[in-house]
Amino acid sequence: MMWVPLLACLTAGIVSVPKCQRGPGALLGAVRLLAAVPGLCQRPENRCATSNAVTCTKCLALGPECGWCAQEDFMADSTQKGRCDTVFNLLKRGCQSDFVESPTVHVTIPSDQETNTQVTPGRVSVQLRPGSEASFILKVRPLEKYPVDLYYLVDVSASMHNNIEKLNSVGFALSKKMENISLDFRLGFGSYVDKTVSPYISIHPGRIHNQCSDYNLDCMPPHGYIHVLSLTDNIAEFRNAVNKQKISGNIDTPEGGFDAMLQAAVCQSHIGWRKEAKRLLLVMTDQTSHLALDSKLAGIVIPHDGNCHLKDNVYVKATSMEHPSLGQLSEKLIDNNINVIFAVQGSQFHWYKDLLPLLPGTVARQIESQAANLNDLVVEAYQKLISEVKIQVDNHIQDLNFNITAICPDGSKKTGMEGCKNIGYNQEVLFNVSVTMKGCDTTGGRKYAILKPIGFNETTIINVQKSCACQNGDNAKPKRVWADEIFPDGKQPHCSDSGCSYSRETLPSEECRQHQDQPICSGRGDCIEGKCFCYKNKLGRVYGKYCQMDDFSCPYHQGNLCSGNGECEAGKCKCFADWEGDRCQCSLQSAKQCLNSKGQICSGRGNCVCGKCECTDPRSFGRLCEYCPACNTACEENWNCVQCHHSNNASQAKLDQCKTSCAYLLHYVDQTSECFSGRSYFRVFSIIFIVTFLIGLLVVLIIRQIILQGNSNKVKSSADYRVSATKKIPLTRKRLAAQALQRGMKPKLQPLKPEEERDPSFSHFFDTSHMAAEEQSDRMVSDVEVYMKQKCGMELLHAEKEMAPMVCSQMAFINTC
């Protein structure tokens, strides 16, 4: 009969050929159709039947179309093997419908106890199986004139002085504007600055209580966050609280705004947030905020735990916990249905605007000078928040996927996180929610998810029931098989599917319980006459007085159960002496490797695991957790030991303990005082005086030597000058005489003057023609020298007046010539 489906498929294909086609075109189309027939008529693969699944659980995990036949005689007359197939095939093959295991997928929405007014339905139950999908519609409708809680969180640093003064007139005017939006409006107030440690504030004694001395203002002490006024509808009370508010100050530019925001969100009872109200948190500032890890600069390394830490309305963990991260802050704001309005003055507005994608349900607005537009800003921001409807999934369940599509009032469709905008009051937004189950997580975990429209105080809870196994189990109930233990009379009971029969009727005894809160024989045996008889198990041996021990359920280490150093009991390794660890893999001797020089295990900041320290204090690090810059200082650590060695009233036991724990700090010295005694003053003064005198004397000698050296150089240069001048004189004379002869000058006979007639030194001067030229020159030079001595009155070798004889000799020589 296999040709019947094929003929039907071929007939349908022929009929589908257009009747208008004729001739060769029709023939070509028929050929193409016949070629495509095998592909068109081929059945889709049946993954249920071809998987060879041998258990009901594995069969159901193949897909939502698969089923399992639990009928015992189903396989007797069947030629096909396997109980796993599609439900249709199982029924067709003869399996009765009562024995077909195929969990249904359905969605249940309770019609009673509906309390939500904006988000419906409030609760949904979904039954799923692996690979299946279920869908339902979620409706969100913003109501008109919904109750509003507005909490002002103000940066009270000195630069915000003018804006704080503007708040005095905000309360009454804003309440009038909000009457058009809400019939129930309340205000609250809180202030923040920064962490009260250096380097965020000045710790100088003169400024620790007044950080505003640079502004000539009287400021209140700095603080992390102070809750000033809980939410109230009394506008006069709000104005009084703002009037009493003083400014404060700090050093660095960023403020501790995120610290204060998280506290304002999670401390619901202190702030007074109402469950039924729209919650608005208005943050006024003109600077950025510190982020997580910024506080490490002050030695604060403990991460924020996300809890409320207000004591007497003051945040008390500002100096010991880090600033929250953006992800942590976003989580707390959404969990507590808080919408944030950043009202920022100045250039830092864009910094907060960039944070909006990371903080769902927030808006940022820029305030003008002295917060002139603050009232309009709040109303505008509220209208924008209430006109946007977005949804997100909280409390995710493993192996479940959520696909959400928003259907806006104008008919457009968008993803759930994008949502719809410009939604008016009483307009309804629909969300098509599809839940898909990928697999079966049999380890437990969450069984419900939460759909939360952002900014709304109502949610939808989805209870998920996973159908991962058959109701009757994978196989028929096996017959009971006993372990090797035998009864005292040597006879074992006869057991069948309906139970066991004993030779003597006895009831289980309490003697078979290891503890009162545990089952008889640990649930792995039967109690007969006060004795446990353990069941056999294919995984290994079950034994013990209460069947509490086995050789298969505990962890292995290096191929051995409990490392061979312990016994397996109730799924946990019970270690022998001198061994420890979850697998008994660690020797107690290895703990010595975790001792520091003080005899402390891991420096008191961690646990020793197999000779290695695991630091439990997040501030510490190192092989022995010995490094902890933010922990106690050396003085604080050794204070007890100092008291030990200087205590006069300590008991002997206390002194013995001191010797043991503080021996490494004890050092013996000859003199306990580190100051100079009275006799040492004169010796120190004498040494200083002698050293100063010697240094001064040395300086005087050096200066004297420099002066003497300078004078010696001057004398030497004068002598050289005299010697050179003496050598130049005869040369000059000879040169002048030689030049005269070369020019052809001859001595002229002139009548002598009366004084020359009396000078015998010139008598030979006129009788030189008979001499050679060189001899005449030498003779003339000699005559000139004699003449200069007599007529010029100068000594030839007098260096200081040597120029005068030269001039005289030249003139005399010329005149003579």
C-alpha cells in the first residue's frame, strides 16, 4: 500500500500545474514536477522512533511530539521495536491511550484573587516539557492620578549653596502642579556629600568639622548620607526641614551620590515608600559620582552588600564599604520600583545622560541657575516616565527562554525591553509572552519567574512546572533484592512486587534509625527485629549498622574513594585520623605550611586547605594571607604584646601566654633610654665647636694661598716684560742705522755747536767714510748710545723709561745724519 500516498502526492502535483500552459512549455513543466516528486512526497524524519530511546525520560526529552507507551504487552505482537514514538503512531500501533505518557503543555490563569489594577494577570501557571513553548498575553495600563512619592536626595556640598536655598520655595508650588497629575502626593528629603575619610575630605583638625573655610561659610560636618525627612504630605514640615539644612564640603570633585541612592532605595521603612505609589527619587547635584573601586584610594576594599545600613537616620558603613557598582545600583532600583530623576546643573549633565542606558527607568534633566526650572523639571520627568511602558524578566529559571513582544496602542510591535512610548492614561499596552523550555534541569533551583514592568509597583509571577519524567517511572517496579546479610534464623523474607512477608510479624524498630530525624535504615534497607538489612545496589556495596555507608556515593581523589584515607558515610567522606578535606586528601601535617612567624594559621585571615591558605578576608592576599594594607596597623597588632611586657599586675598564666605568643617581639638592650644623658651635652658641644673651628681655619688657609698665588703671577709677568724690552732696544737701534745707510745717507759735516765742540764723543763721528757699511752701522749705533746717555740723561738699561731713549736716539741719529 506504499504506492497510495505516492499516487496522491503525484495527483496533487499534476493538478497544481496551470491549465493555461500548452505545448512544449507544459511538457517541460511536467518533467520538472516529476523530478521534484521524491522531495515533495518524502516524509519528515521521525526523531522519536529513530532515537532508540530506552527510557521514558529520554523519550520525552526528544521533543514535545514524542510519547512513551507504558503498556506491558505493547511489544508482544509488534514487529517494530521501541516504545518511544509520536502519540499518533503509538495509538495507531495499538498502545492504549491510558498507557501513553505524553505530558501536555498548557497555561493556567487563575480568575480569582486578582488584586492588580495596572498589570494583569498577576499570576500565571505554565506546564512545560522539553522543547515545548507556551504563550500568554500580559496587559499593562497606567492609571490616571496615581499616588506619587517624591524623595529629594540633594548634594549639600558648598557649590550647591544657591540650589539648596531654592528648595525652600519648591514644596508648595510643586504640590500645586502635581494636583493635576496625582491626588495623593508626598515629599521627603535627604542629603549626602561623600565618604568621611581622606582623601575625600580634609582631616586637618582645623577643618574636620568645617570643610567650607575656603568659602567663608559655616558648614555642617561632612557625611555620607543622612535621611532628614520621611515622606509626608505636610508641605510645611518639608519646608522646615529644608530651611534647617546647612551645606557641607569635601575635597575631591566626585561625590558619594550612588552610596546615598542605594540606601534611599533599600531602606523602605525609613524613607516611607508606599507599595501602591509611584516612587520617584530626585537626585540634585552639580558633580559626578564615585563608582565602585574608587574607594580603594582610601583603603576601603569590602564590596557593598546592597543592604540598608541606616542607624539613627545616618549611613554608618560609609567608611567601611565600597561604593556600589552601576549593575548593583540598577538591580536595587528595579527591585524596589524606584524611578530616578537626575537634576544636574553645569557641564556634568552629559555624564549622567550617558548612564541612562545602564539604569532602566531613569531620566536626566538639566537645571538652570539657582534651580529656577525645578518644578517644571519634576512634572516633565514624571510625565515622561509614566508614558513609557517597558518590561523585563527577573528571577530567571535555568533552561527557560522568554520572548516578549510589545503591542502598542497604535498597532506597532516592539521588543519587550524597548517597550512603547507616549502612552496616555488608561491606554492599554499588550505584551505577548512566549516561554520556551530548552531542557530539563533536575537539580532543583527556582520554580517561578517574575515579569516586572519598569517603574510599576505591580508584577506578574509565572509558576513553572516542568514535566521531565513519566508518572509511572521509566520501568516497572523491580523486585526487591537483598544484600548478603541474612536473618538470625538463616532465612531471608520472601519479597514480591506487593511487599515482603516475614516469618514473624514484627514492626520496624526505632533502633534502626541513626537519628530521630532520619529514615529507618537510612532509606536503604529494611528493619527486621531491630536490625537493618541493606538493599543491593548496582553501583556498589551498601553497608553499616544503619545502611548509612557505601562505596560509591562519595567523591574520589586520584582514583580512590575518599582518597583511601576515609570511609564513605551518607554521601560524605569520614576521614581517618591525621587526614582532612572533603575527599580526605589533605594530611593534618600540611597545616604547618600555613603557619606564619607568629604561629597563626593563614595570619588569622583565612583557612588552610591542604597546606595552602584560602584567604577569607577580602582585604588580604599573599601565600599566608599576610598582606593586608587596609587591616590593622603594626601598632594595633602588637598592642597586646606591649601590654604584656609592661604590665605589673598580670597573672602568671597571662605572663606565660605572653612569653609564648609575643616572644618574637622581645629584644634585650643595655640601656632603655634612647635620649642623651646630662653628661653627654658638653661632649657633643665640644665636638661641634672643634669641628667648626677646624673647618674655618682650613677655609682661611685656602683663601690666603689663592691670594699669594695671584701676586706671584703678577711679579713674574713684570720681569718677563722688562727682559723683552731690554732685548728690543739694541735691535731697534741697529735697524734704524741700517735703514739710513741703505737710503744713501752719509754724514754731513756741520759746524758743531759750542756744547758739541766740548763733547769729545762726537769727534770720530765725522770720520767714518773709510769704514765698511756694517762697521759704519755699528759705529753709529755706539755713538748714538753715548749721545743718548749724555744728552738724554737716561740709563739704557732702565726698563720703565726705555721708550724715551729710543725716541731720543732716533732724533739724535736723524739730526746727526
